[in-house]
Amino acid sequence: MAILIRGDEIDALVEKYCAMTGQSNKSEAVRRALAAQIEALAAKESLADRVTKIQRQAADGGFVAAKNSDKAFMDEMWGED
């Protein structure tokens, strides 16, 4: 399915991209730009994966959070003595 995109700003961005990359075909330039962005987003590490990695590094370094260390504090905050 073909797509028609109109807009001076979009046209200016495509022209700039073409100038920077040496592309002469606007459709090919848009295809390449979108493919590169999709690849970059797919390769980006998720927040959960980053947190897991940090937790693993902390554990390997000897840091271990005490279980229920904040329970008394949280109970007091919520009025659950």
C-alpha cells in the first residue's frame, strides 16, 4: 500500500536527510531512515533488562538487600503498628 505524506516540515527533513546521506531518491531515503530507527529501537535494552543487570552486578559485588528491612518503617507510615 502506498503512502502519501504531505507537509513542508517533513519535506525539509527528507531533503536534509538526503543531503546528509547522499541519497537522491526520497522514498529510498525515508525507507532507510525508518529501517534504521526500527533497528535501533529493537536493539535498545529494556528497563527490566537494565535493572536485572544492575542487580546482578550488585549481588556479584556482595551487596544484598536485607529482606523486609523496610517493613517496620512502612507499617509505621501506614499506621499499622
